[in-house]
Amino acid sequence: MKKSKNQISRIEKLCAESGVKFTHQRKIIADVISNSNDHPDANEVYLRSNKIDPRISLATVYRTIKLFEEHNVLNRIELGGKRARYEELNENEHHDHLIDIDSGEIIEFVNEEIESLQMKVAKKLGYKLVNHRMELFGKKISK
Amino acid sequence: MKKSKNQISRIEKLCAESGVKFTHQRKIIADVISNSNDHPDANEVYLRSNKIDPRISLATVYRTIKLFEEHNVLNRIELGGKRARYEELNENEHHDHLIDIDSGEIIEFVNEEIESLQMKVAKKLGYKLVNHRMELFGKKISK
DNA sequence: CTACATGCAAAAGATTTGCTTTGCG
DNA sequence: CGCAAAGCAAATCTTTTGCATGTAG
């Protein structure tokens, strides 16, 4: 959502902690994603990273994205299209998405009430809620 | 969720209405999906249909699934895996899914309260809610 | 130094499509 | 009959992987 200056150090920290090498390309890819607020897909991340440093390959982008996803730095969003799209995941902020079905625009929102209801639903079914995904599809009113 | 005997006629009706031919293979594919309560993917639908009638090809299954999806007979569910999975969509029943992250089991549930909150959220953002997708990922309690 | 990461190109997996044949209405 | 639909195989698109080389720690 918003750019966070300390995202870079968060990744660095993460790499150090998990014994993962903090390479040149990982830094750039992390930067690119951190500075994107438009939910790019893997190829888009590749294009942007590659523009900054042509040494970066698509395979590395895919590998890095997967790595970041596993370490909860990145969040994958599936919007029905074929490509998965990604966004930065911050530690204490969780949001969901509303997609404008006409323009494709993605709006982020937070709703605590829904979150707590989800937890309640899961518990009632005998589960502890670990994660969730919610997308609303809407049409702009007044147009 | 539950098998509905009149699903077949619903599809037939739909075909008639939209000037879509009600072919042998479409009938079988509709039947298969209607009688599946385990959210099969395209290939699984193909295997089951093909077992009933070997004349059915994978391409037809894909084309038919897309057709049904466009006509709101089918609902696509994306579970992070690579293949899209499908379920029958009934006119007046809407449910969401809770996925057991250990076993992969899918549990369907309905929660009116969440639905109305979603509508409220969309409205507050200036949108009319047309559709939504919600998946909860949980771990079984007491095991 | 050494093990892990990258680049490249090829493979794999899912879905779509072109073209000819088939069959519904 | 005529045109939409099916079959088959080839094409496409996204993501993954094997292998030789490069580089962070």
C-alpha cells in the first residue's frame, strides 16, 4: 500500500535470520516490489527489476518471489486471470481487496469486524483460523 | 453441495434461452459436475466424463467449463494450486470455503452476517457488490 | 573457499486454438 | 441443410528445473 523505507532492512534481517544470502538481485527485486503499489505479476516484477539491472533473469524473479512468499514477505493474490499477482506483506497490517469489475482497479480495505467473524466461523467449524483470502467484486455506484 | 435433480433442466433451459446447443457432451459434463461434491479440476471433470462417454475430449471439457462459467452455472475456485477447481453454482445458495491446511479438505459454510458486512464495505467504498470470493485457511483444533 | 544463487534454455503443466469433421435444431 | 460444437493435435502461456558458472559470507 504505502512505501516503507525499512522494508529493505526487513528483508535483510530475514535473510540473515534464515541463513539466506542477501544477493544483489534479491535486493533489487525486494525494492521493486516494495515500491510497487499496483500488485504486479511475476513478469511485471521481472521487467521492472530488469530495467534497473539487466543481469536479473525471469527465473530468478520466480525463485525470489517464491522465497519471499514462503517467508511471508509477499502475498499472492489470484484474481481469476491466469497470472498470480503479488503485493508486499507488512507485519501488522492486513487488508483485503475490492476489484472494480469494469476497470480492473484494485482497492484495498481493512475491516476488523469481518476478520473477527471469520475467526468465529472457523472456530465454530472446529478450526483455528490461520489465514484467509477475500475479494469483493463490485461496480462503481453513480456512474 | 447437494445433488440437485433439476440441474440438468436448468442447463437445458439455459441453452435454449441463449441459443446454445444442448449437446450430448454438454449434458454429460453438466451431470458430472452436478454429481460431484468435491470441487474437481478440469482434468478431473474430463476423466469422469470420459469414463461415462469416451467420446468426450479434454478440449471440450475446457470449452464447456468456460461456457458454464460465463452463464453462472459453475463457480471457479482458486486454491493457490495451479489448477482451477470448480463447483456447481445454485441460484439461491451461496457459500464460502474453509480449507484444512493440513489435509486439504474443503468445508463449505454460509454466513449471512459476513455477507451483509461485505455489502456494507463495498457500499462505503462507492461500489455495488456484485460478487465475492472468500476462503478461510485453518488448522483443526484438538488434534 | 564452499555452498548456495543465478542465468540460460529446455521442460513441464495448464489452458487455448486452428482446422476438419460431426451432429443439433 | 447450415452453423455451432467437438475432436485432435499443435500452440501458447505461465511457472519450474537441470546444469554450468558466479558470488556472498
